[in-house]
Amino acid sequence: GAVVSQHPSWVICKSGTSVKIECRSLDFQATTMFWYRQFPKQSLMLMATSNEGSKATYEQGVEKDKFLINHASLTLSTLTVTSAHPEDSSFYICSAGPGLAGRETQYFGPGTRLLVL
Amino acid sequence: QKEVEQNSGPLSVPEGAIASLNCTYSDRVSQSFFWYRQYSGKSPELIMSIYSNGDKEDGRFTAQLNKASQYVSLLIRDSQPSDSATYLCAVFYFGNEKLTFGTGTRLTIIP
């Protein structure tokens, strides 16, 4: 299957700092990538759809100025959590797929665990 | 009604038995159906994809799709303790351009 990587896998930061998370498709090109957040013992929550060369599409209730997404190339999308606060502590996961639209098989990255102190 | 529904469980199955996981979805133009496995603290891992009515087998796993009844299921034969995880059902709806996930079913295989 296709491989998606994320970096870093863990990050601990102080409240008020910004954190950047990278998502890369290693063996395929992805015009679309997805960013999810998951709190302990809860379901995956889609935050936004990252589109190469254009603005991201955010889900209802997700602050676009808080969670900045940049999809600068066909293999890289970044999520920046700006002015992070303890309530932003969560497991952030990206996904991407090489398939045609309408039959999208999504592969998930290993996730990034964020702890804001 | 939620678009993709799963019994949250927990579902407990003895080792060696068949585990049956079910998922129902709303009546929209659906294209593709997926089962993911998520171990505690890890990201989801793709197990099976199915696009057409009927059964699709891959090793100990069988996915079943019935579009008329709007359900998709996953059977795990010869269940092993390593199969203990949360199983997520996902549907790709035409025109939606993203996967819609169920809340997941927590499966425990009892040795």
C-alpha cells in the first residue's frame, strides 16, 4: 500500500507557541490530503481538506486562522497550530491517497501527538 | 440519523471464533467502502476496501457489501488476540470528496 509519513511524531510546547506538522506522501502524488484530530477515546474528527495549489477547505467549527494549512507540493501538506493552548493537545493525523476521485482509498500517516503545557 | 453507523461495542469474541462487525450507511450515492483498524494510541490502518455488492476475501478477513440493504460488514475468521482493536467503517460518497467515518466498534478477542 501507499506510504504516508508525518513529522514530528511527538511535540511538547509551551502555551502560546506555534507548532508545524508535516504530512508527506512518500511513493505517490496527492492533490488532496486530509487532516484529522482525535481526542482520547473519541472518534476521528475531520478538520480540513488540503488542496494542492489552492486554499484548504475547513470543516464547520474549525478555525482556519488557528489551524493554518499549506499544500505547497504534490507530496507535502503542513498543518500549523498557531498560538497553541492546552485545549489543542490532541492526536493529529493526516491521510492521503493515490486513487481517482470517487474511489478514494485513503492511507493514514502515523500521527503527531501534541502536548501543550 | 448519522450517515455511517456502527455499534460502538465493546464486542468480545473468543480466540479462534469469527468476529462479525457491522456498519450501516445512509441512502446517498455511495461509491466506495472501507474498513480500517486502529490500535490504541496509533493511527488507522487500512484493512479492506470494497466497491461492488458481494463478498471480498483477503486472508482471514472478508468484507461483505449489500447496497440494497445499505450495510457493509467485516468478518474476521480465526480471531487472534492481535485483532483486538477499534474497527472503523468508512464510506466515500459521490460528490463529497472525503471519507465519512463511523464512530468505530471496539473489538476484544478473549484468549
